[in-house]
Amino acid sequence: MEFKGLNVFWDGHSSVRVVDDGFTVAVDPFSQVNSDFSADIVLITHDDVGHFDKDALESVRCDRTVFVCPESMDIPFRDVEYLGSDDMIDVYNVEVEAVPMYNDEHSKGEGIGYRFVLDDKSFYVAGDTGLIEEMRDLERRVDLAFLPIEGEYTMDVSDAVQAAVRIKPEVAIPYHFGEPFFPDKGMEAQEFKAELQDRNIKCKIIEKE
């Protein structure tokens, strides 16, 4: 989808890309959905399968790639920035902020979500999180929010709706459903959209690339 002059992609599962005139920020690239691109910044939420994929990281890496990951991880690349919850750094003039990510399946500190600002547009990619109080700190600080909805390892639709209400993004996008891990999930995205429309929050469902 086009968003305020930027190209935004959901490649499937938890893989997200934002492209600004060839400059690419990628979150959790995954070879089973798409790793046929180069990224300037790669944000890794945690080390679960489908989020940390060494083959995909090798595929998207180029000479200028900077990787950003939780301080709980250790990845085998040269240019790596390790962040704790609430840390903030600047990479190529892109503001990258770590946001807590946790639920019953993921301990606090195990991983992080990301808020990043590219070309004065702010994005939030939540990762495998539950509905958490720290989302209130993002209120009206996010233009476009990717929120998981599958309900087994992340928020379900009800919690994702409440997350959107707390954050109040300009646009909410459901992700972390469908192939390859949740093929029986899909109608939930339409439910999520309908629930947000009732709350006057815009929702966009992106087709996988």
C-alpha cells in the first residue's frame, strides 16, 4: 500500500517493509514468505521461528545494512545495535524506539516491538505481544500500526482492537495471521476492521506480496 509517499508491504506472517525511494526498513524478514529484497535497516523482534531467520537475514543484507535486535539476542553480523525496552537510537536518520513486547507466551525482556520514524511518518510494529499497559505511551505517536491478531501467541482480535484504541494510530493494519503458520486464520482481519470502524479508527488490510 502507499502511505503518504512511502510504500508499505506486508510480506506475510510478521514480515513488514517500509520503503522510501529505495531506502528500506524491514522488520522480521522471513524466507518462507519473502526475502528477495535488500534492506538498509533490519529490525528483529525476537528469536522465535518466523521472526529470526538467518537465511533471510543473509538474503536481505547488503554492505550498508544495520541490524537492530533485543539485547537478549546475539546475532552473527558486524553492524548490530542491541536495544533494551524503551531504548532509542538513530540509524541513518531513522529514529528507532524499542517498545516492550510480552504476553503469556513471551516473557518481558525476551523481545521488543518497534516504533520507528521514517520521513516524518511514524510506524509501530508490535511483534508477538499481548495487550500491555505500555501501549498507552504510544497514544497519538503512531501514524501506522501493525497489530497481531491470531490469538494463540499474540493478541486476539478483541485485544488488538483495544490496543488500537489505546494507541489511536491514523491507520491500523492487522498482521501475524494466515500462511505459513496460521492458515485457518483470515476472517479475523475482517472482524478487526469492522470493530475499528465502529470506533472511528481507520483499518487497512494489506494483501501479502
